[in-house]
Amino acid sequence: MNIKTLFGKRNEIIGGHFNELRSKMGMANQDEEAIFSLREEICNACPLKNGNNCNAMKWMNPETLEVVDVPKDGFIRGCGCRLSAKQRSKLSLCPAGFWGGEFDKK
């Protein structure tokens, strides 16, 4: 990720870490926590999950969950993010489209 992209995602990153801290301190919004918990369940079942990270060294077909080591048509690359913070960012999206947008204004 280049510095311009990283800088553009600063609100996502900061928001995720802030919500992670609020959760650990017992100050979390319970409605938000329900969504964050569902996101965590989804990530836990994802073949790109590697520890607490989304494996940026692998590509996955979101329809079949097939994982490969090289780019391929129809496959998405793992984002490389620290999942415990990303899952708690209201602005973040799963690169495979499995979650995100739950907090968008309707």
C-alpha cells in the first residue's frame, strides 16, 4: 500500500482502533458491537484469514472460496489488514464483499 492510499484510509484505520479500544474498555455501543461480532464471525470462516490478519499474499475467489498464490481473473487479494481493528471500522469494507456498508446512511 502506498503512502497516498494509506493516508486516504486514515479515518478507517483510526476509527477501527478507536472502536477496538472502546470495546476493550467496556464502553462500546452494543448495536455496533453486534455488527462487529458478525463481521468477526465472517472473517473467522474466511480462508484468507491468517492469525489476526487478512493474508495479502493470497488471492481468493469470493464465490468458490478457492485460494491461490498468484493473481487470477475473478479472484481478490487479501487486504493485509489487522482484522480486530478493521472489523470495528464503520468505514471499512471486506475486499471480497462479505461485509461492509452496514453503517451507510440510507
